[in-house]
Amino acid sequence: MSAVVRVGFRRSGGLAGITIGADTDTSQLPAALGETVRALLPGHDSPPPSVPGGPDRFTYELRLDDGKQRRILQWPETAVPDEVRPLIAELTTRSRPTP
């Protein structure tokens, strides 16, 4: 069995500027999404800062921690990798407004 990875998710920006978030781990996610998280931990980099987010667009942040490695990934809405979109969609449905 693979190690559990803690996942912190935040979505900020948008027209209303409301930040939402969810904290979970890979044991609480569908298996395929857990594998997506594990694949992100060692190797996916955030896009370069020159990638424009655009007005009234969302920014997504994932904080990943398996107890050995930690990683923070951020993407503007227009630059979320295709393989990460299902994970973002799932975490968005689990999210609640955050301060």
C-alpha cells in the first residue's frame, strides 16, 4: 500500500474573490485521484510566473505532504494541466469558504 499523502487545496480569485478550500488525504479520494496526487508530489512544477491568470480568473493551489516530501503547486485557471483537472474538480466539490 502506498503512503498516505495529505492534500491541502485552495481556490482563490474569481469575480467574487472568495477563497474556498479543503483538506483531505489520498485515503479519502478515489484511487485514480490518489495516484494523480502521488505523481504530483515528486515531479510536477508550477508554471512559470509569466503565465497570465487573467482578470476574474481562479488560481488553484495544492499543498502535498507525505511526511517525507512537501510540495506546493499553483496554477492559474488557464494553465491547470489536463491530468490534474479531475483532481481539481473533486477538491472543488469538497471545498468550503475559508477566511
